[in-house]
Amino acid sequence: MAKKIKIGNKFIGEKEPVFIIAEAGVNHNGDLKTALKLIDAAAAAGADAVKFQTFKAEEVVAGAGEMAEYQKKNIGKNESQLAMLKKLELPENFYPPLLKRCDEKKIIFFFFPHGGFNSVDLLERLKVPAFKFGSGDLTNLPVLEYAAKFNKPMILATGMATLAEARTAIKAIEKTGNRKIILLHCTTNYPCPLNEVNLRAMLTMKKNLSALIGYSDHTNGIQVPIMAATLGASMIEKHFTLDKNMPGPDNKASLDPAELKKMVEAIRQINIILGASVKKPTAGERRLTKIARKSLVSLKAIGKGDKLTIKNIGIKRPGNGLAPKYYYEVIGRVAKKDIPADVLIKKSHYGKR
């Protein structure tokens, strides 16, 4: 497993900033202007990459394929998958302006080769920096092996999969000599209910699989991807849209631009909040130590020759005198000089017992 993987000008790894993919998917509804606006929104939100789906409907599904229940619900009608996907294709003449806009906005472009071998070839001609495959292709080993031979980073969602199936996909890719693999824990349900997220499975994947691990989210809102990033996801993918009321199968389960920006900002703060693994005072704490900690002090005036006792020695702020750990060492000793009330005790104040 590669400890870190470079995609474009970014590094992905457990010690690198979380790589955030804004998943435009098919939320362009076949309209170029909408697709361009989605790129603008992803860049404005601060995402590292924006991703669309590349396919010819006939190469993805047979005529008998049915729509998923969430698709029927979100679209408001029942038609074949083929008819639905036909309207969501990204025409090839869209690619040049989309790539140009990504370059202008300095955001990495991904396209999901939903259409198999032909889509992989198209994306290779377009010089995509990595291949991202959805959960439905995790067991599509011939296409995974084919794409892996181009030796680009391979990103795979793992919805509907067992750990054994994820491991099989990794082995198929590694067999080609390509070890630049990122697996995304995912639940294939739109929107995904919280009781099906199972984020602990992501930790199991991190422990047991020879790949970097991230998370692809289908829940409503931004809480779960933020939690996944906090738990150590190297990559976060989240669907977004310009307007949740737009037609299409995924818009209702997507973030709007303001929500996407809020999610990105929250995830960017995670590494700052997690900080280093060493337990030591921060620079700010070091400045407060003398103020907040405590020292040994005289509770009342103590005359020369008097014993220091629990009645005349106490523990109070500030913390720039003898530390409280010396309390029992000081108790019972004899004052070498007069000690005024309410002053910090010094070693010069006392002698032997």
C-alpha cells in the first residue's frame, strides 16, 4: 500500500489533509451551463476535486433494468433505468469546456467511468488524474484490472460490499502492479438513514485492508462526513447540487452550495483541532501556567523559629513559586526568618526540621 498517493497537485494519505471530492454526478441533468455552475460552486466551496459521471446509457444497463426505489421517489415517476440514464448522459462535446473551467478554477476534475471499458478509454484520452469507480463496479474486476493497468490512482466505493469483496478488488488491482488504491466506505442508499451508516466499518477497513481508506456519504446533512474525517478518513466524497428541488434522482439527497462550503470548512478545521499526538503544553498554555497553577504560600505571618504547619502554609495561585508537590516536604520545617502573610514560600524561608 502506498503511504500517500498524489492526485493532481494534492497528496492523499493518513497524515495529509483530507481530500474532498464534490460529487456533481448526474446533477447537471444533461445541461452544460448547469455543469459549469456546479464546477464553480465546488471550487467556491473549497473542494479539492469535482466529479461527474461518464457513460453511455446503453453501456451501463440493459433494457430490462429497473429504477431503484429512491430514484422512483425522487423523480416522481417509474420508467426504465435506461430511459432515466439516457437523459443524464454527459455528451462528449461537454468535456473540453468542463475541463477548461476546472483548470480556470484550479480544481481537480474526476469523471466516474460508469460505462466500462469505453468510458475508461475516453477518460484516459482526457488525461484524468485518477479513476473513480462507484459501488456498483466494485465486483466488476475485468474493468478494474483494465483501468489499473494505466497505473493511475484507483478510487473505489464499497457500498453493498463485504470486507472479502473489497479485498478481492484490491488484489485484482494490485495484480497489475498498481498499488495506488483508495477504498471508500459507503452505504448505497439515497438518502442513507443514520442507522445504516456504520462508520465503525470504516475503521475495520483501515485495520484490515492494504489501501488508503476514505468515506463516500449519502446521508442528509454534513454531520456524518465530518465524523468520518475525524475518525481518519483520507478522502471524503459528497454529492452536491445547485438546487435540491431540481429534477433528477440525486438532487434531493445532495448538499446545496452553502452546505457544501460549510462541510468543507468544518473538515478543513479537523486536522488543526486534532493537532499532534504528543501531550505537552501549547504555546498559549505556557503563557498561562504561572497564572493558573498554584504555589506554596504563607496563610499568616510566621515568625523566625516557628514551625511551618498545615495551619500557616497553604496552596494558592500564582504558580511561579514552590510547586504544591513540595507541600509535605516543607511542613514541619523551621522558619529561618520572619515570613509575612500571604507571600510565596521560598527555600530560603526555612531550614531543617
